[in-house]
Amino acid sequence: MSSVRVDVQWSPVAADQFLTWGSDLQLYQVQDVTPTEIVQLPRLRLGPKTAASLLSTNNDLQFIKCVSWCPGQETDPTNQLLAVGQANGKVALTTFSKVPDARGIKGREFIPKHSRPVNSLAWSTQEPQLLAAGLDKVRTDHSVIVCDVTRTSQPPTYAFDQRNSSAGDVMKPMIEFGLAETTHSVAFSLHANRTLITGMNNKHIKVFDLREGKLCATANTKAVYGICTDVHNEHRLASFVENQVSIWDLRSLERPVLYLDATKTITKLAWCPSRVGLLASLCRDSSSVRIYDILHYTHGGEDQEPAVITRSINTDSSTYISAFSWHPTHENRIITASYTGKLVDYNVHERITLNWSATSALLWTNGKKTLQQIDCQHPVYSHFDDISTAIMTRAQKKYGLHVNNLATNGEVTDDMSLRNLWTWLDAARSLVIAGNFKLPGGMPYRYQGVWSLMAIKEESLSSDIINKSWVGLEGQKPHFAKVFRCEERSRALELCSWGFESETVLNSFLSQLEAAGYHTRAAAVAVFNQRLKQAILILERGASSKKLPALNSTAMALSETEMAIEDRVAFACTYLSDIRLMEYLEKLNTQLTEEGNLDGILLTDCGTGHYTHPSARFYQRFSYRNLLDSLGLWNERAQLDVIMNDNKHAERPPQHIYLTCNFCKKGISAYIQTPGRPRNPYARFGTGSANKSKMQACPNCRKPLPRCSLCLVHMGTPSGWGSSVPKNSSGEEGVDGAPNTPTSNTTVSKRKLSNFTSWFTWCQTCRHGGHAHHLMEWFKEHTECPVTSCKCKCMSLDTVSKVASSSVSLMTK
């Protein structure tokens, strides 16, 4: 290990250059390389994608203690000014350029009266000609020196080596502080003009105002080393002592606002210039840099834990780090130097904030200004069988809301079990509506399954054996198949869609299967119904279609899993004896129930609780409604509620939301039927469809209603029940508008709401509103309320900030 400590610093001007120093000064330039590129000397590999080339070396100065790079702008970065503090107390100004400095600044020195080490150097960012130096203690001299590098002493004030300097090369201190004191660190305020902060005597942090040349604030603390100010916060600075970091607020230096502990003695401290609230520290004999994120810290008193996130970055675990430097402009970029001289260019990865919305949109941060997002349409979701995405996609396709044709609900899914379930439900409902499907004793059919119909004593199941001839077999000798028939079997076959009472019904069913692409199943059904020749023709027609399980002897076995459940049950009901049939159905019912297979509904039913407990079914409905709300599918949720409550014969709930006039505080709804007031409040105005849009005043006090925030037209009441409401003989609307018309659920269900786009809509926070379609169009392009001077973000107050299309309408059955 080298005995010389190597330090490093990025250039404050040139983004691709940095400086190292130990026994000499070296200037490097960073170059982009590929990870597989071979980097040979004299270039140095810094990281997977960067390498460094040595531009220049300056070995004119000896016994270097500290170096500070002048932040002043220069056209040629090699002409940037360096202040070098030496062990003998000298502060020299130098550059890497071999060309003489036109301003005569290069080569100037400050030489104290007494030899002593220079502990710290700092340039002013607001006035780059100002340089501050902190020196060790001498009884008769000052330890804080502030110089204007553009001015020299005439004649020299301090003794200096005449062999190396002339009167014009010596810098005269502009201001001096700290007589007979020790200065451990100095730093200029990055925001306040001519304000110098120093750590002195192992017990004080002092703030000097250079404009008045006096001390303006002081703090008693041992944390006087490595003082650095935060570029993002004018009041914040940091310092350290041994293994503790102190964060200070310049407005109150009585005590630190935050303490940060380290495991070892700290040697360096620096704020990140490109990231708010990020502080890095380096400990002695450490191979990692410790980073503190205090962005979310709040000073909440002694009883509150400070919210500080701490982590360590390991740039090279093979050696100890001697120094590090943040890049001044590149976000979270840091370079480290080891005692062996190894340099590493490292990017500190951000701790991302991950958010997953109810709509499966994944959002995370990427840097300080960038957000990245993927939704369920992204190809990455194709690798997951995500049920939440499937539920959302189905709900958007009105899954479960097609009540007129239940089989349509299965068509919007890609799950064969669901398709079979909805197809069976549609067929079972057809049997219920027809009323011809009767159970023993004349009881009506209520969606019972095959097992529920046939789970009776074996001796009570008496089947007739019928020899049925094969159709399509050539030859003189007829061939017969032995089949079993009884009333229970016929009901089961009808539930399996095998109730083929005539050739027409069978051929129609086979044609439907072929049209859907199920040629092998159609062939199997034909074979099971003694139509061998027809089965062969079906297979010939489907030979060029998508490959499906082959029809062979195994497929005809009852244990063939590739066969549809309804076909297997129908086959068993046709060809198995009574005892074997009941054994097979019981075994199959147990198997499907244990698997949770939806195809088992065919055997059980929809209401006996084989698959779910009643409380579980209630929770499933409740959670699904909440899921639709979280997805922003409010129209689908409303339609679901209408469908679920359509068959409930309870009384219509009383109205609990009222629109009232701002002036008289009376109801303004044209369809309110309040107790004790049977008449229509709008009867004197007329409530025909032609006049509906003209109702723009309170029916009681005649004061105008509020205006739409966008079109500025008084809000009328075209929203409500449409003109299709039946009227009585007096011409009044016969549901809520006339007392002699019954308000039954049947009548209500036939009424149609007017278009949702014309409804009066308002924000529950700011109380501003307007026509629904106007507001929807507005919030497609804006986030704030359309009312002038109102800053309410009305639409974003919802759980899902999603504006529906203006054509959306709310339909009721």
C-alpha cells in the first residue's frame, strides 16, 4: 500500500475532467468505452463504460496538504486556477498550462510569518477571486486568511523566500481572523454574499461576515471538521468529529438539527450537488462510501425519530478508499480514489418509489424528474397469468352484464371452463323459462345439476335397455348398440344439451359445434348417437382446421380428460347401467368438487352451496363491486347493481339525495314525490319533453338555478327520466308525477334515464359544476377546475383519475 494519500476532485467547469493529487497534481480526461473494450496503459479503466487518459502533470509543488479548484469560468479547462496548501503554510496558485498566465495570477503565493500546515482551502462561488485558508495555531498570528488573488502586496507584508518570489508574486490578506487560534476547516456560503464559515479550536463553529469584518454567529461543538454547505439549501451545512456527523441550520446554531453516526472515524464529508438532501461520508480504513438521504427529515422534537435513509456503496471491495468526489452536474455520479491509486467512476442508483395501481399500471421514479410507467398492455404482462388483469379486461367487455343471452358472457373470456359454465347457465335458464322441464312430483326446475337430479336410491332408478341401430354402416347384417333410457336419464341428457328428440335437433347441434371449430367433439357426439358415417364426414371437413385432440378409443373412455364434461356425462347416461352410472357420477362429482373445477356446476347446481358458503358468496359480490369502483368502472358497477336488484321484490327505497334551491332551500327536482305532497311541483310549467330543457329556475321561488361553469347557461333539468315515461289521462307522467299511477318495480324498470351527458354534475370539494359532458371534455385536457381562480383538482380527487368518453351514458333496465 502506498504511504501517500491520494485525493480526487471533479472539475467544476469541464464535465469530463478530474484532478488527483498526492505527491503531485495530475489532470485526467474521461472517455466513453464499451464494456468489452480492452483499455491499455497509459489509459485507466474507471468503470464498465468509462476510461481516463492523463492530460497533464504538475510536480512543481511539494508537501501538498490540500487543494481547491477555482470555480471561475475559463475557456481552456487547463487554465483553471488551483490553490495548493502546503505543509509549511504556503498557499500557491498554479495551473496545468505551460503558457504564462496573461493576468499574472499563476505563481502567486501566500507565505505566513511562521511555518505551519494549511488545513483547509475554499474558493468563493459568488466572487471567484476570493480565497480562504485555514491554518494551524501560532500565538502571534491569525489562522484564517482571506485573500483576493487578483491583488498583490506592495511592498510585501510578510517575510518570504526571496529566492523563489518577488514582491509582485505575494498575496496580501484582505481579511484575517482567529488570532492565536487553530482553524480546522473553512467554507464559503454558497448563497450568502461574503459569508465565511470556519471550524476552530476543536470547540467552535464560527460564521464571519466579510463585508463588516466581524463575527456574526458561533456554535459550541467539537464537530469542527469538514465543514461543507448544501448547494440546495442556503441554511444547511454539515460537519463531523470522529464518528459523528452533525447537520446544522445557520438560522439557529444552538445545537445541530440532526446527528448521524458512523462505525469508524470519518475522514471526508460532501453534499451531493445534483441531488437534494444527499450527504456522503467516508470513514478511515473503509472500502465503501456511506450515503445519508435526509430529504424527508422533519424536525419533530425529541420524541420523533428522524426519517433518514442510510446506505453504503461499495465501489471496490478489494482496497480501502482514500477520497471521493461528487460530479457537479451529472446526477448521482461519484468518483473514488484508493490508497493504491485506483480510480473508480460509479453511479449511485436511486432508491425508487414503486406504485402499483388498481388498473395494473406500474409507476416508478427514474432520476429526479422522470417517471416511467407500464400498464397491462405492456409485453411484460404476457409472461404472467395475472387474474387482476383478466378481471379488468373482462369487466371492460361487460362480463356478466349480458343478461338476455348468458352465453355471450362466456364469449368475452378466453377461459374454456367459463365459456362452458355460461353456456350451461343459458341453456338451464331456457329450460326454466320454457317451463316444460319438470322434476318428479311436478316440481319446477330450479337450476339443479345432473347429480342433484339423479342422486336417488339405486333401486328407484329403473332404466329400459334399447338396442339402437348404427346409421351409416354398410352391409347386410345390422349392427346395434345397447343404450339405457329412463326419465331421469332423459333429463340429464337435456341438461348436457344432448336432448336429441329428432334428427333436426341433432344435426343443428352438430352444425353449431362445427361452426365453432370443435370438429372432433362434433364427431364424438355423432358416434355416441350411432351416426358413424356422419362422424367420418365431420372429421374429413375438419382435417385442415386447428389440431385438436384426436378421436380414438381412449377419447371415448370415461376417464378421458380431453373430452368435455357434458359429453362424458351424456355418454355415461347413455351407455352405463344404473349401478355403474351412479358410481361414475359420484366419483366424477367428488373429483370436480375437490379440484374446484367450474365444469362441476353441471353435476351439482348453482344454489346448493357445494362450492361456496353463503357468507363467502356475499363477500365475493361485495368485493367485486369494490373492485369495479377501484378500476373506475362506475358504469359497469351501476349496471351490476341494477341487475342484482332487478329480481328483488322489496319496496323501492326512499330518496335520500335531494337537490335544493340556494335561495328558498326547497327541493327543485322535477320528480320528487314527497310525503304529503302528491302533486307534481312542475305541473304548472308542463313537463313534456319539449319543455324539459327550459326548466332553469326554482319551481318555488322562481330564482335562477346555478350556471354551468363552462357554457355559462343556467342548469336546467333535462337529466332525469326520459319522455318515454307512461302518462296518465291528465297528461302528467304516471310514475312519480301522478298520484293515481302505481309506482311498482315493474313500471320503474321500464323507464329509461335521459342521457347522462346532460346531467348536472358538481365537485364535492369546491362545489363548482356544470353539464356532465362539458366537464368530461374539460378534464380531458386540464387538471384544475374550470372556474377562474379555483385551484381545485376536481377530477384527480377520484381514486382513478380517468375521464370517461363523452358518449358514456348510464343505462338502466
